[in-house]
Amino acid sequence: MELENIKSPQDIKRLDIKDLEGVCDLIRAKIISAVEESGGHLSSNLGAVELITALHYVFNCPTDKFVFDVGHQAYTHKILTGRLDGFDKLRKNGGISGFPKPEESEYDCFATGHSSTSLSVALGLSTAAKLKGEHYSTVAVIGDGALTGGMAYEALNEIGSEQLPVIIVLNDNEMSISKNVGAMSKHLTRLRVSKRYAKMKSEIKRAVSTIPLLGDGIIYLLDKSKKILKRIVLSNKMFEAMGISYYGPFDGHNIRELVEVFSQVKNTKTPVIVHVLTDKGHGHFGAINDPAHSHGVSGAEKSSGKLFSDILGKFLVEAAEKDDKIVAITAAMAIGTGLEEFAEKYPTRFKDVGIAEEHAVTLGAALASAGIKPYFAVYSTFLQRGFDQILHDVCIGGYPVKLCVDRAGAVGADGVTHQGVFDISYLSLIPGMTVMSPSDGAEFRQMLDYSLTFDKPLAIRYPKSYSIDRDHAPIEYGKWETIRSDKSNVYVLAAGSRALEVAEKSAESVKMNLVNCRFIKPLDTGFLDSINKKGNVIITVEDNVGRGGFGESVLSYLNGTSLNATVKILAHPDKFIDDRDVNSTLAGSGISAENLTDIVKNLE
């Protein structure tokens, strides 16, 4: 069967099981070609091809509900549910999203993008079915990396308590983005050796089946007592103690075995975990040998510019050489945040907590309270998960945790779930938090050097890359830097690298006074007071939502001091953004040199 002929999962149900391997080969080839062209999550999707194909062969989606944790493994699901054509523009405007999205297809029952949420969602759907008197299977596909997130355990506890028929498929590939860490990873590693249990059971069955008349009866008795045998061979009591039946582990690339086990648990009346072992990057030599670097692939159109993460990585290595109290923390994102070299050189001072941002923040607070100097490198979209810990554990105590907030602002291809356009808003509202934003790599290095002696909570937010380095004045707490002075009554206050690039390009066409607002919180109130006079126009520019952002902070301050200036705010609108191109996102929000130029010209 050609992939073009698969319009829905019903099309593969007509196939014999032996033909599914060929379908999986075609799917894997399509994923590789699409990701190499458009970018995307390669290794995680390649590892789940047989698993998801088997699920669709056995279950009846969309009546049955499939919930994919994060969504990094959902490409096969999308291909089998009639979205093959969209793969030509994967993660681009006009193509399919890189994550499950209900607006895109009825087969996507819930939007995902952040980790460790699937079990809570599955329990909610199963509860809804019970309350409404409906009958369908609810299947949560969760990776072993996602089980490092505390939310997953909260859901496991409730699933075991409620005893609803949630089917949990544990896709165990020993990886999240970076290699998994923690006690759960070690527990699953022990369970992987249970292949010897499967081998033992198979050998016993073969032996007794040859006994005339008695063989079938003995096999029946063995099947009835398999839980006893399993517990003898395995050290697996955690899930069973929660009230969740455990099956596995099974070969995640043996589709016949997967179809068999899914058929057995399909009509379960109580919660079960089906543990499958997969190879991240299966079928692709490069992805198998380096799954971490093949997790997210940029595609044919690679991002341009220099990486802020390179600056951070180099700084921390150099700082740690001079100060043995420097500690780097990551939440399973060592590669993306630039901490690989630090992890190699200072393993005892490198803390990868897994997919557990809340824990990472509070860990940092405790370290700082004891005189250690923690730097937590994290993507903006994931730091949202640690908001309460920043407020309660870091800022109430005033502990000098340094938050290095990467991928701030518009993110492009990953779309709505990963936009980093809220961090200025949620960080700025917390008392005691200082927020800075560099205009380039040189200034970022200045800020990091400044952070070494800064003894209060500090967040430095920055996008993935920047274009050029400039010369900068020394950093003085709460003070901005004037980049350009013209004989003009227009003052453009730019917060961050993208905002400054927009303003500088506009300044080539119109006169303006251009200010690099390196401190987002606190504001440079002395400077604002000096320009808040009749006739002046203040235009703020930021790569963040307007609500609660930098511009609103400026306006709020001036309103409180008798506003005389005219204030205009360029920021993202108060809505979720699913644009998958950074430049398009900025332009669509009016954060562009063209729009700023038009605004200034219209003032003349």
C-alpha cells in the first residue's frame, strides 16, 4: 500500500499484520525526508513508528482517544490520519503543526506541546466518558523522559485511585532530549532486563507444549500464573502498588507483538501500563548514533545568526574555573541551552533534573540560600511551569538565582505551544525580580559578568540568535543606554535584541532618539522623568505580549507621575500566536521597521 492511499486508520485495518512492516518503512522514509527539508523532531518520531501504527491498527481513533505526551512522537499518527499532504510544509505556515492540534484534525483530541501532561489528560477524558455514559478507550503515549516530570506522578496516583480504564503506553527509549536522569530512569533500566522473563516464558512454553495431552493445560496454568512468574523475575512493584497493572516490556519495533498486546488490553476495565522498548532514531543511522542532537532538526533552511547559548556556555565554563560555587542547572536541555561543555568539565556542579522545571527552580533557591551560585538555563516556554516556585521559593526569600531564559520572544516553527512571548509579563509582576534583556552577544556577556556579583533574583531573557555585536557602556543597575541621539521629539525605547534591530533599521529612514532598555525591570525612571514632557513621543518596542509587558510598565509608571508624553506600544497582541515564521510573527504584530517608520512619519 502506498502512503497516498491512506486517508484514515481504517485503510490500514484492512491489511494483514505482515503488511504493516512495509507501511512502517514507508512512513519512516517520509518522516526522514520531511524533517530533513522542513526541520522537526526526528529521532523521537522515528522511534515510535511501529508503536503508533499498531495502536491505530487495534484501536478506533477518533472514537478512541489518543493522547501524545509533548507530541514529539505524533508524526506517524498524523500520516495515518489523512495529513500526508501537509508534510510538505511541516511546521510551516500552510502546513501541519509539529504537535497535536485539535483544530487541525478530529483525530487530535487534545493540544499538547509541553511534557508530562498526557496522564492527566487521559484521566480527564476517561472520567468524562464515565460521567456521560460513553464507551471508548483512552490511550496515553508517554515517554520515559516525561516520567521525570512531577505532574506525571500526580496523575499516576489519581489513576490508580480512581481505577478507570486508562491505558498508559510507556515508550521507553532512555532519552528525553538529553539522556534521562534520576531514579525512574534507573528503575526502567532494571525493568528492561526483563526480556529474560519473556525469553524464559517462551522457552518454558516450547518445552511443555511437546508433552502429549498435558501440554496445553500446563500452558494455560502458566498464563494464569504469569504475574507470579513476572514478580519472581522482575523487581517491579511501583506501578502495581499504585493499583496499575503492568505489562512488559515489549519490543517496540515488533509490530506483531505490539498488535497482540494492545488487543489484549483494549477492553480493560482498570488502568494498565504497557511498557515498550524503542530505539530513538530507529531506521536512521545518524539519529540512532546521536539521538540527542537529532531530537530537533533545523531542516534545509537553518536559522541564521550567532547563538546566545554559545555565549552562556563559554561564560559558565570560564566562571566555574575561577569560582567553585558556580553550578549550572538544566531541565533535560543541556544541548539547547549551551551547557554541554560545562557538563563535561564540571559533572559534580552540573545538575540535569530531567523534565522538572518546578524542581529546578526550587533546587536553585535552596542552593543559593546555602551560598552556592546557581544558573538555571531554560527555554522561556518551559520556565512558565516554574512560576509559583519563582514567586514563592526564589523571590520571597530574595535568593540570588540566575535564570537564563533562552528562546524568549517569537519562536517560529514550533508554533503556539512554544512561543516565548509571556516571560516579561509573568516575571515583571513578581516583587524582587530583576529582568534584563541583551541587545546582542557582547552585551549578554556583560550582563553575565554583572550577574556574578548581583545578590538578588535575576532573569536574563534572550531569543535563540542575534546578528551583530556592538560596543556598549558599562552596566549600571536600572540604567538604560542611549544608542542614538537625534534632534527629535521621538524616543524609541527598545527592549531586547529584536526590538533594537527593528528600531535601528527604522532609524535609517526617520529621525529618532534610540534607547537600549537593557533593564526591563526596574525601569530607568530617571530617564523616563527627563523625557516625559509635553510634545515628546515615546514608542516602546518589545518581543513580548503587550499585556503586562515592557510598554505597559512604562505607561503605568508615567501615568502615576502625571503623564505628559504620548506613549505608543509595539508588542504582540493579547492572543495565542501560531505563526511558524519568526519574521512573519513580528511583522504581523507590527514589530517591524516598516511599521515603526510609518508611525514616526505620521507624527511629523
